[in-house]
Amino acid sequence: MEQQLLDLLMYSVPALITGAIAYLFFREHVENENNRRNFLITKDLQKEAFPTRLQAYERMSLFLERIAPSKLLTRIHPTSSNNEDYENLLIATIEQEFEHNLSQQIYVSDQCWSIIMAAKNATIQLIRKANMNDKTDTANKLREVVLTELMDRPAPSNAALSFIKEEVAELW
């Protein structure tokens, strides 16, 4: 009886060791295959999403260029000599441009979107502040005051544009 128990142990221990090694090997193999499959899926998704993200950055760059006060004032001419009407027209144009590009926020980082929003709001504030100036009594005077203000400091959209360029450079 003792011999049979010893024989059983002699046969079963190597079989158990071989079974454990086979189990560990197959478990590792399945895990590696899952990781490879996930990597390929992620790679395909990035390949498809990358052009869309670049397009979003392009559109937001164009938005920032279009709301830069020097370009905005050149493109949007006053419809009357009333400075209040011109202020409202400029702000409405900025808001319309922004709403047109609102969906791009899902493709850019949260920090980038916050900086773009800050640039938009700062540009609107610059126009409002210029209109509150005592010298501003006509639409043309408003244009002059805004452009004079920009001689002392860069446009708010310049900082946001620089940030977009840095963020796009990190994508490569």
C-alpha cells in the first residue's frame, strides 16, 4: 500500500507541475493577445481621430485669427457712426464665430478650450472697455481706440494661438 502511494505521488507530482506550467503559459498568452488586440484597436482609432483633431485645431486657429481685433476691425466695418451699434456688431460677430466652432471643444484638450474661451472673453472685454472710454463717441473712434490699445500689448488671441501651436506640436 505504501509503495502504491509512493508510485501515485511519483506520477502525479510531475503531472501537476506540468499542468501548472501549461496553465500559466496559456494565461500569459491569452493576456498578451488581449493586450495586442487592444493596442491595434487603439491604434486604428487614433489613425481615424488624428485628422479630425488636427482639423479642430485648424478651425480654432482660424477662429482666433478672425477675432483678433486688428483683423476683426478691418473686416467688419461700421454700419453707422453710432459706437454702441458698432460695439454690438463686433461682439455679435465674435459670438457668431464662436458658436460656429462650438463643437470643436470635444477634439481639443480642456486646457486649450479654456484658453480659447479666455481669449474670446478678453477680446470682448477689450472692445467694451474701449467703448467706455470718454474719447469714444463714434464708431470710427472706437476702432481707433481699440487699435491704439493693441499697440501697447498683444491681442488676447495671440496667447491662445501660441498655446494651440504648442499643443499641436506635442501631437507629433
